[in-house]
Amino acid sequence: MPKIQFLGPDPHEVDVAPGTSVLEAARACGAQVGSACGGNLACSTCHVWVRQGLDSLSEIDEREDDIMDKAFDVRPESRLGCQARCSDADLVVEITRESRKAFLDEHPDQAAAATR
């Protein structure tokens, strides 16, 4: 079973079944990855950088590539968490500042706790 490690101010790690999206994994462990559209490939708030295991993820399709144009600071290791599905390899994922901000905007109770 692959493991996904989320890097950021509040790191998390979770074991997932192959085929699980990065966004689903983030939700399962409480990692602060944004999902303003609910994971429906309509925004770029789940934009993450894959630091390890990028080649093991599902391929980027044209729709994801088009939505990625809306993201800030896109890099070669960028993926949308709602579309990137893991295989059997471990991943290390860095949550972008914009994604974390989107998450905290969506969850004001957690944003208040983060500033304490």
C-alpha cells in the first residue's frame, strides 16, 4: 500500500490504496489541500508540487493541463490533487501556499486555530 507524505506547515502522512487521488488522500489525513470546486476539475486550488513519485502518478490529460493554467507558480512537478492518482509507489507532496490558503478560506474554523 503506497504512502503519501504531505509537506507544509502542518505535515501529514497517510497510507492509501492504489488509484486514490492526492486530494482524497489529503482529505483522509487532514492535510490542508484546497478544493474549492469539490475536486471536480473546475479550479486549481488543489495544485500541489510532487517532490517524489511524480512518474508513478496517472498521466496528465488535456483538461488538467488547461486548468493548470489558472494555478500560480506552476512547475514541472505540478499536479492537480483531484486528478493525480497514485499507483503503488510512495509519494512526497508539497502543498502550495495558494492551495493551503484556499483550504483555510474554505475552513475558517481551522484558519482561526492556525493563527493562535
